[in-house]
Amino acid sequence: MKIAVIGAGYVGLVSGACLADFGHEVRCIDRDLRRVEGLRAGRMPIYEPGLAELTADNVAAGRLSFEHDLAVGMKDAEVIFIAVGTPSRPEDGHADLTFVYQVTREIAQNLEGYAVIVTKSTVPVGTSDEVERLVRSLRPDVEFSVASNPEFLREGAAIGDFKIPDRIVVGVEDERAREVMAAVYRPLFLNQAPLLFTDRRTSELTKYAANAFLATKITFINEIADICEKTGANVQDVARGMGLDKRIGPKFLHAGPGFGGSCFPKDVRALIKTGQDYDVPSRIVEAVADVNERRKRRMGRRIVAACGGEIRDRIIAVLGLTFKPRTDDMRDAPSIAIIQTLRDAGGVVHAFDPAGMEHAREVMGDVTYFQDPYQAVAGADAVAIVTEWESLRALDLKKIYGLMRTPVLVDLRNIYGPEEAKAAGFTYIAVGRGDLR
Ligand code: NAD
């Protein structure tokens, strides 16, 4: 099939490369000319394990190409995926659909024959209806369908998630679109991936409900961690004891500095807005957003407290900046609020991240970046681990001890146990470890 994917970001690029790998002929279109030129030259605009190889293979096989001009890119496409960003609107937190509607208008102007227009971006309930209305008003002369097909991939594991998904949700309102979408994903039937067809509004809401639920699970265990700290319990064991229950499951039960990233915070905010707009406020989700927001700065204050409550002109080393490992994405990362808190308290921040420092520079001022964790901790009064990157899981603690001015380790991801940290000479502070008191 001939497929156009508009937006060559995390979702568009991964979707495009994977769909090409299924055997489809895919054009990825992006309005960012530098991005398109880079991709044509084999440079990945994002860090995602395996993506460079997959892209190169499919470009070499002639199934994947990159376009700047949307009209050229979507020519003859039977399916057109919209995979542009839907960030939070600064005014009210709802999803900003400017890019989605911009692209919709451009698609309408260039439609030549029947195509299925697919909203793959995460969009509020009713957006696909609006896309249909807009295209019909601009082009009453052409036949087309609109489908919703939200993406559930995780950054850092995106290719595996796309190729072996837990499920694919497709919202359609007509049989023709259903057949076309089934054909797009037919190669995945071999992997027995459940393809769930729903109506469009259900499909759109499923994405928000899934993300809000996962965010709730994280926030729940974080609150349990707080209770553990006050009561002398160990949150890691509590989570294990909960997670072995098949009704609960072990995932997303890791206490830490709060959730972040390009999806959970904005999708939680957008779902709250949808609830309010329809006069059915979602109080659980509102509490999740509120609790999580406060938690990030609280974790900053935890670092200050670990230094005796005073960090003016002291060096705090922050290891791990991205919202999770195996991505370079800094959007809404907890490290931003944590570092802001440290700087507000007069601290000097030295930072290291294996992949996120370039983007960190764009969102954080007055931080000194280092190319390796040992350089970052040199002369520091405390070191805080904020992201559980593999390379930060096996640090030589004795070496770090030797490099620091004051040996304080604030492990916001519970990577190192108290025994290991104490054996290396550290004062050790973790999350939800009331048993360490
Ligand atoms: P992104 O910001 O990485 O990429 C979006 C791309 O779209 C950019 O390259 C931008 O230049 C391009 N673009 C914007 N307007 C355009 C236009 N008019 N024409 C052509 N290109 C245009 O975004 P992302 O992280 O890939 O997210 C895309 C959507 O997918 C969002 O709705 C997001 O919520 C959703 N999503 C993201 C993830 C994730 O892990 N990142 C997972 C699931 C769903």
C-alpha cells in the first residue's frame, strides 16, 4: 500500500519506518526542512534504539522516503496518517490542535482521490469528527474517510511496541475505512496482535484513558511510598507484593520522582479538560495531576534536605535528565522542576545524561553539563540520580565517593540499595524506604 505519514517525530518516524518494514511504500513528510534533509542523509533527528538501522534498511529497499512538500508526499497515498504534535495549550492545558488542523487543511487541498485520513496523534474526543467536517467543507467533491488510530508506543522501546503491540485500536465510521485499516495492519496479524475496531470517539478516548490510568498507577505507588517513609515500610517490597497479584500487575509500580515526558502530563491535562467541558469532572485524574506536579519540586527539596537544608553555592550533581531511560526526550521531565528547585535554593547544578543533554540545554538555564558521570560528581556536595539509565545502574560508588566533597547520594529511582551505598561510605536517601530510618 502507498502510505503517507505527516510529522516525522517520535511517532511519525517510528510508524513510517515500521510500516515500510511491513512491506508498504511509505513517505514521511515533515515541515522542518532540516529534519527532512538530515533524514535523507541518514541522520536521525531523535534518539530511539534501532531506528537508524530500520530506517536505513527500508530506505535502501526503496520503501521509505522523506518529503518536505506535503502535496508531493501525499500524492497517490491510500492512507494518510497525521502524526504531528498535540502539546498542551499554555492558557488552559487542553490539547493544542493547531498542527492537526493545519495539516488537515493541507491534506484537503491536495486530495485527488479516495484516501483514508488517520489521526494517529493523540487527540481529544471529537477531533476526528472535526477533521472530517473540515475536509468535507473544503472538498465536497472528493471521497474520503477519517479513522482514528492512536499510538501506544513507548519511547525507548518504540520499534518493538509498534511491531509487537499489545493491541491496535482503530476507530472507524464506515466499512471502507475499516477494510483499508485492516490491510495496513495485516502483516501484524502474524504476531497475533489484537486489532480492536471501535467507533472513532471510543478510539480517541481509549488512548487518554490508558495514559491516565498508567499515570494514576505511578502516582498511587508514589503516595504509598510517602506512607512507607512515615511508617517504616519498604515501598519496593510493597510494590512487589502488590504486583504479583495478576489483577494488578508489576508494571508502573516503581516509586520515583513523579511521571513526566511528552505524553502523560499533557494527556492527563487534556483528559481533565475534556471532563470539565462535558460537565463530568474526573476527580481521580485531577488529583493525579495535582499530586504529581507537587511531587517534582518536593523531590528537589528532598535533595536540599539531604544536604542539611542549605545548598547555597554548593555543587549538586544530577545524573539522568530525560524523563526515562533510552530516550533523548526532555519534554516535561521531572529533572526540570527538580533542578529549578535546586537553583532556586542557590545550588550550583552539574549534570550528566547519556542522551538528553542537547535538549536539556534548550529547556534549562545555568546548568553545567559533563560528558561522563564521574566528571559531573567531582567536588559535589550531593549526587542525585533522577533517571534510571542502564549506564547509571552500575556506577563505581567507591570512585564517586573519592571524587565528591560530601558523600550524599539521593537515589530517586531506588537503583542502589542502602547496603551498597553505605558500604561505599555514602549517606543514602532513597524513595519510600521508611525501613532505613
Ligand atoms: P514530535 O514533536 O516528536 O513530532 C512531530 C513532528 O511533526 C515534528 O517533526 C514537526 O516538525 C512535525 N510537524 C508539525 N506540524 C507539521 C506540519 N504542518 N506539516 C508537517 N509536519 C509537521 O511529536 P511526537 O512525540 O511524535 O508526537 C506526535 C503525536 O503522537 C502527539 O499527539 C503525541 O501525543 C502522540 N504520541 C506520542 C508518543 C511518544 O512517545 N512520543 C507516543 C504515543 C502517542
